[in-house]
Amino acid sequence: MTQLDFRLLFERVPARFLVLAPEPSRYTILGASDAYLDATWTTRDIVSRALFEVFPDNPTQPHANAVQNLDSSLQRALARRATDVMAVQHYDIRDRSGQFMERHWSPANAPVISGDGTLVALIHRVEDVTEFVRDGLLFAGHAARLEQEILLSAKELAAANAALHESAMLRQRINAIVSHDLRTPLSAIQNAAHMLARMVAKLEAPPLRIITLLQSSAARMAALLNDLDDYAATQLDGRLSISREHLNVRALCEKAVEEARIAYPTRHVELTPGENIAADIDPRRFQQMLQNLLGNALTYGAPDRPVRVSLLRSFGFCIATVSNEGEPIPEGILPLLFQPFQRGPRTGDVRQRGHMGLGLFIVQQIALAHGGDVHVESSPQGTHFSVHIPVKHSW
């Protein structure tokens, strides 16, 4: 089979293309199709020259901004590593006599990325739409409308490209987080299982500590996957689904506190005295919300100070508050706390590696699904997360 000359194929392709070096501001021309050279009255001598040296703004047009617009588009393509489609541009070019001629173009700029992720070049593609914009006789006054339609289509395509890029980046980020955060509990399970296998081989009874480690690591992995499921549900449906039951909220708080004491045996977790409060809530979701708040307080709070859960009824709301002492949350982080994939400052606690930054986001979504909300106050005296859920009854 004859070896293809891809350089020749590119130069002969019946479309207007430039290949540019990914150098901001200069963009050295590396190659051009014959169709591009014909459309711009240039020759292959432009190769190895800077893009805007060959194609400057028309000096007779004081408000010309074609160079600036094209440079911005090329920078976006480089930064996003995705195709950037531009609106129709008025970009005059010189003919062979050196005189600037009126031209209107529909451009698009795309990065060329190698198999190892290296950005090696930019492809600049243009379509000459001058006649569509300028020829009023031919289009009987419809040139302006046609230009508007072309502009709208270009903007819609650009928006779609941006949305696709954002979606791809989010998927990549989620995959990286899940891979990283599941690795710690999975490693603990593998090591514990190996130790159990050796003990069974020696007919020794496995100590309770290893079994507890297996259970807690498996629970952490399940919690990570539950958070991901809940995050996906909020993206698809707008909010979490709940199934209400008329329950004693204090009993749920007692259960969550007891589970936290088991998971963190060296920490002091307490439920302050108070009244029983009944509410129509989803018990599984409410329990999940308290577990997330307790896990957050135990992770970021001072290890030698207690974590407290309090419950009270006020103005038709059941208010569950989880408090911890220690360093206050920085003011710059407070507005971002309930956004997905946000984590607090590192504390050195190994448990922090098991959190994807979805816990507080899920807390807020559970509160909203119940018709309530969550608030946070943080100062040197302590940090308090308070969930407000409307109630109608009490015991």
C-alpha cells in the first residue's frame, strides 16, 4: 500500500486551515492549506511568521478589534483544551497589492493534543462569509438577518462546546476523587483480610480490632458511594427524594451520637439534655445528615475537645445543632462550604482523606428537601452547624 503524504493531503484539502504553534500572542504559522492561501491572497511564505504580523488589523479602521478577538479565542482554546467557535468577524486583509480589502469570516479554533496529553498545535479554520454579509442586492435586504442567524448559530455552538468541556472536566474530577478516596479504606480492608487469613491458617481467633477495622472501612466506602449517588440525584432531579414518617427526632439524635462514639472511640461526643420533639421527616435521610455533620465536626474540631449535639423547638422549627471547638472556619471558605467537592483546610487527621467534599452539600440538600435549611456560625469560641426543619407536633 502506498504511504500517504499527510502534509500534502493537508495542503490540498478543500477547506481553509492554518496550523499555529501554541504560543500566546505570537502564534507562529506552521502550515496552511492551499484554499486558505487563495482566500487570503497569500503564499506559503507566510509559514514561520507570526500570525498577527501577517494579518494585522486594518490601520484605516480606528475601531478595528479583529486581532484582539482572534487572540482571545485562541487563548480560550488553549486554556480549555477545546474548540472555540467565534462569532462572525469583520477582519479585513491585504490583497496582493498591499491594499486592505473588506472581509467577513466565520472562524473556529481547535487545539491539537498528542496521545500523552501534550498540546502540540492549534488549528485555525475560517469560512469566508463576506458575500452573505455585504451583497444587499443579491439578498434583497436580508444580509443583516443572515449575519444575525450565523452569529446566533456560532454562539450556540460555542456554548455547547463550553458545556461539553465543563461536563468532561467534572467527570474527570469525580473519577479522580473517587479513585483517591476509596483507596484508603480499600487498603485497610485488604491488609486486615490478609491478617485474618494468616490467623485462620494458624487456627487463631481473629481479634475484635481487625473485625472492627473491616466494618468501619466498608462503612466508609459505602458512605462515599452513597454521597455520589445523592449528588447525581440532585443533578438529575434538582433535589433529593424523601419518605416522611412521624418520628421522635431526639431518638434519631441519640442513635447518631452512639454510632459516632463507636466510630471515634477516643473522642467525646455528647447529646445535650432537652425535650422530645416529633416531626414528619425521613429517618434515613435525617440520620445521614447528622452522621455527615458529626463526621465533619470530629474531623475538623479540636481532638481534645467534645463534640455536642443539641436539639430544640423554636418558632415552629426543629433545630438540630452540631458544635465543635477548635480553629474557626476561615471567612473565605464559609461561602463555599455547601458547594459540592469543597473540603476544609487540612488538619492532619487521616480520616479527612475519606471525604470527597460532598458531606455538607448533602446536608444542605436533605434540609432543603424537608422544607428547611442549614446555617453555620464559626468563631474562636466554636463552630455550630444548625439544621432548621419545620415541625407541627411535639411530645
